[in-house]
Amino acid sequence: MHAILSAYTGQEQLLIELLVAYAKIPILIGELVSVEIWKHKIFPVLCRLNDFKPTSTIPIYLVLRREASIINLLETVFFHKETCESAECSILDLIDYCHRKLILLTARSANGQTVTPVELRPELLTNLSSMQDLEKLAETMEFEISLKALSVLRFITDQVESLPLSALTQMLNTHNLPCLLVELVEHCPWSCWEAGKLKKFENGSWHVVPPEDQVKMTKLDGQVWLALLNLLLSPECQRKYHFDGFNKSQLLKVPVIWDHILKKNTGKWEAIAKHQLKHVFSPTEEELKPQIHRWAQIYIEDTLKVLAAKKPCCRVCGVEAPKRCSRCRNEWYCSRACQVQHWKQHKDVCNLMAKAPRSMDDA
């Protein structure tokens, strides 16, 4: 607990030096995995025991909370390269752990599940009167722990050049983390729609996102994309990763709109062409006239002036040009002198354009 408080108060550098010097990182990873196993193997058994009615659930809560405390600490210190290197062979166990948590996130999102976080106040802890209450609290904690594991994994991928070869093999080939990260991008478990409003999970709670911010990336979105960047563009990873047909299809993902249109209209292309030929591309003269009029209005001089991004410049000297050729109305000049100077080059084009009809009415 003292280590976590030191990290939150900005004294993580001293903390990192102590953790590395006394080889504590592998111990923390070992405890993390041990608590995870206890939570999945022992805790459910305790919850099913009819004769187990503890006078207080706080001791069990503290065991559950231990996992969250350790992953919080690792998220803080694994930003630094020396911490990642000091993990040594236990980095493989940490990668395994993060992979299990990402699988949980993906499955939760694919099933449409969202978690409502519970604020852990002292009075809440004293009111955890049943194991069922503790189970609900553990589910909420599991979601937040999984998000922390995502951040830890991203920090590990930042150090791919200094990782053991077995760690790269485990991330890229054993667990195929690039494809798993793509699933997270697609399903985005920290984002959901509720009552027509977009909500995103940040800083331990769900927030309604205003329309102008809906396209902005959150920190969690950034973690996923940075991890993908590290795993796909690093030279070390490119040499190890198998870009076979399955992996390419997962990483590139067929566009949803394209796929939907193809599935909906397969086998109907000839019928669609005949329908469009009759109703769209073979208009009568009466139907064509209003269309031509609308097209002509788009290209009238006043409209083009409004749409122009900047004022026209002289064809000869480049300064702002208030005048243009009265015959073709295509070239601009700042003065009569520049127009005369350019006439030799402009003459043929001007004569050609002057002979062309200036509006659809002349055609």
C-alpha cells in the first residue's frame, strides 16, 4: 500500500529504483497471478457454500482488492523501461495475464454487457452483508482491472526491442495479440449507447459524451492503437509475426458498408442495371430540362465567386487581379499591360473557348 501511495504522489522514481534493486517485480507478478487463481477457483466455491455465512465480508474483499492494487501499481511503474527489463522471465506470466483480461473484455463487449461501477465508500464496505453483494462488487472490479491490464500490455509493447525472444513469440504467435487488439477496436467495451446517448468509461466512471466530442479518442482507445503500432510496425515484430491469410483478414477487416451492399444485392446486379436504365439514365426531354437548369446554376459566375477559396491572381505577375479576359472569362490580369503581354500565349485558347457556348441556353 505504501508503494501505491508513493506512485500516486509523484514519487514513482524512487519506488521504481527500490522495486528493481530488490527484485520485487517478479514477486508482484507472482502475487497478481495467485490472487487471480484464487478469485476464479476458490471464491466461487465460497459463494456456493450454504453453511458459509461470515460475520464480515471485509477480509474476502481485501483479497479481491489485492489484485486491483497490484495491477494499479504495475500500470504506474511499467511505463519505465528498467521495470519491464527487471521482470525477467516473469514477463511471460504477465503477458499471459493481460491476454486473459483482454479476452474477458472482448467477450463482455460481444455479449453487449456493460458494467456500472460502484464507488467504494467506507459505509458501502460495512454493508456488504452477503456473498452475493461481494460477487457484484467483484464483477465491477474485474472490468476495471481488465482496463488496467490493457495499459500494462501497451507499456510492455513499448519495449519490444529489449524483451526476450520468447515474449515476442508469445504475444505475436501464441496469443496473436494484434488480432485480439483489433477486436477491441471493433467492439470498444469502454463505450456504449444508452437512451440514445453515447457513454464512455473514463477515470473509473461512465460519462455521457457530447456530440462534438464523440469522434475524439479516449486514453483507452489510444492504448489499443499504440499497442497495435508497436506490434505491427516494429522491425522485431515484423520478423516474427505470421502475416498469413487469416491474420490479414482480421487486421484489414472487410469494410462493413461494402460487405452489407454486396450481400444485399448479390445476384441482382443485372436487374438493378435494367431498372436504373429505365428510370434514371433514360429521362424524357421534359425530365431533362429541370436537371440541366440545376446543373447550369451550379456553374454560374456568382456561385463560383462565392465558392472561391481565395481572390484570383494575375496570370503574368501573380498579384491580386481585379480584371479578366472579356472573351473567354478564364484568365485574370491586374492591368491592361499584363493582358497584352500574355496575349500571344493566350490567343489560341481564348479563341477556342470564345467559340464554345457560355451557358446551357446557348447550346
